[in-house]
Amino acid sequence: MAEDRLSRRSWITHVADCGAAICLGALASCARRPPTIRMYASGGFDIGEAAWQKVCSGLGVSMSFKDNGNDTGPIVAQLTSGSASLDYDLAGIQGGVETVLAKAGVVSPWDLSLIPNFQETWPWVQDIKYPIVSGKRFGIPIGVNADSIIYLPDKLKAVRGYESGTVDSYAAVFDERLKGKTSMEDAWINSVIFTAIYLKESLHLAIGDPGNLTESELEGVMKFLIDKKRRGQFRKFWNGWEQGVELVRSGEVWVMTGWEPIVKELQRRGINALYAEPKEGYEGWTQDLLLPLGARKRGVESSVHRLVNTLLDGSYGCFLASLRGYVVPNDRASRLAKSTSEFDQSQVSETVRNVQRKLGGKIYWQNVRPDNYPLYEEWWSRLRSA
């Protein structure tokens, strides 16, 4: 009996030891698991799981990407009044809201000593003022481009006046011959400036800066848009990357203002979609990276800095140029594409040349915090309910 008790005691001890070993092994496994960087940015800057794994290789991190929809109003609200500043470690947002977010205390300044590749950013991009607040850099431009119009030439050829299948003016978005087949983004940061550019350049209305409208200029632009909406001009106002792609892919929309990555994605799916060169000019912008408080909360600030430095190192720029038509504003992607067979050198170089050509032409710069910002929000609410 004593031997049985000893045997049972030994067995229980053995099981306990095994259990402890398993728990310790699991804890060690968790400790070795690389941290996941949670990124909250426009879907146009997502390069896909496989590409993210390549970019993050060697950094000891993995990527979890969340599309924030691009409309700065809701994004700022989520960061300042919601939980996004604590939920995410890295944010991408249209340049110009750094002051608002810095003053709200929901983002931290970058330590540029940990991001040496930033020094190779094109000088004119480094000189942009809005990423710097109280002498500290809160925004790092990770992408630049100039936006215009997406269209389906094969559909347009059947419409009187569009037999060539070419669009070279924002007029097509507002053309009654295309009623119900056009669309704009459900965000004033893009749609108001596109409309203002058209009214200024083609209808010769008295508008100073399409990116910073006076109260009376804004009223005129918004009344024009509201009237068009009530007359059924727009199929709908799209919101977010996926919806923008789907509207054109399905054939519901033939012409819409939007982002170049939507064209790239449609072309990858075998759809003959083109991007217009509007005679009135493009809308230029930067997408800036910000450091939310969540990075500090989870103890990954240094990892995020290493990741951002890598995003400026060439490979991400090559993926971005090839997939989306956007450009990281330095020369590293072009150099890398020339030195490796992993990327299509001609495709990357052509994308860089295309963006530089657009930015070197007639450009009206996007302004996400115009002087009459509250009025923009009020008018856009009226448009939605019209």
C-alpha cells in the first residue's frame, strides 16, 4: 500500500512537472512571438500580406493593417474621441491634421535619430510645414501623388460626345449625358476641391484657392453639388477603397473622381479602366505616418520606428509603386528596382516619373484643415441629407 501511495504521489508529481513544463514552454513561445504592429491607414497603402511579410522580414514584427477609409473627419474623431489612438501603433492619414492631433495629445512626435532614412526624403517634401508642430515632427510623408478621374473608355464610347473614349476634364463627372453613371468620394477633402477646380478652371467662376474656399465660394460649390445630387447625377457617393473598386468593377459607375490605386486594381482584374489627365489640373497630397499612443502603451515604439525606417528603405516603395501607383518620396525605390530582379524596374521607374510629372504640372494642393473647416463639415452634412 505504501508503494502504491508512493507510486500515485510520484505520478501526480510527474504530471504537475509536465504541466509546469508545458506552461513554461507556452510562455516562452509567447515571449518569442514577434509583436504585431497595428496600422490604421488608407487602404491604398496596404500592400498585402505576402508583401508585408517581406518588408517586415528581419525586423522581428508582423503587420496587421486596418483600412481607415481615408475621410479625415471620421478618422480624427476616432483618434481624438474614440479609442483608435490606443488601439493602433501606426496611423496613416492625409497630411495636414498633425496640429489637431498633436494638440489633442493622441499622437507622439517622431524621434528622427531612429529613422535615418528620412534624411533621403525629397527636400521639397521635408519642407512641407504641416507635419511639424511646435518644432517637433509629428508626420512623416510616406506617399505622394496627385488625384483625378477614373473612367471606363469602352462604356463611354457609346455616349454622344465621348466617341473617342477619352476623358480629359472633370466636366464628365457632372455631364447630364452620364447621369446616374458618375460618382464622387463621400469626403469633402477630395470632392469639394475637385468641384472647385472644375468651377474655377472650366466655368471660370471667381474662386481663389480651391483648397481653401472662402465662405461664399464654399456656398457656391456646395449648392452646385447639392443641385447635381438632387437631379440624380451621381449613382452614389462612395466610401473606402473596396467600395470605390466595386462601383467601377460592377459597371454601375463609368466615371468618378478617385484614387489611382483603384485604377491599378481594376486593371489587375482585367478591366479596361483609365486615369484621366484633366486639363483643369490635379489635386496633390501627401499621406503622413503618425505615432499613436497605442505604440507606447504596448511598448512597441522602438519597433514602430524601425518599421518606419524600413518603409523608407526601398522595398515598400517598390511594392507601393507597382501595386498602387503611389510613390514614397525618395529615390531608394528606384535604386533598389535597378539592383534586383525582384521588382519590375521599368514599372517602378515609370510610376515615379508619372507622379513627378503630375506634381510638376498644374496642381491644387489638398487642404484637410481649411480656414472654414467647420463650414465644410456643415455643408457636407447637408449634401448627405439632400
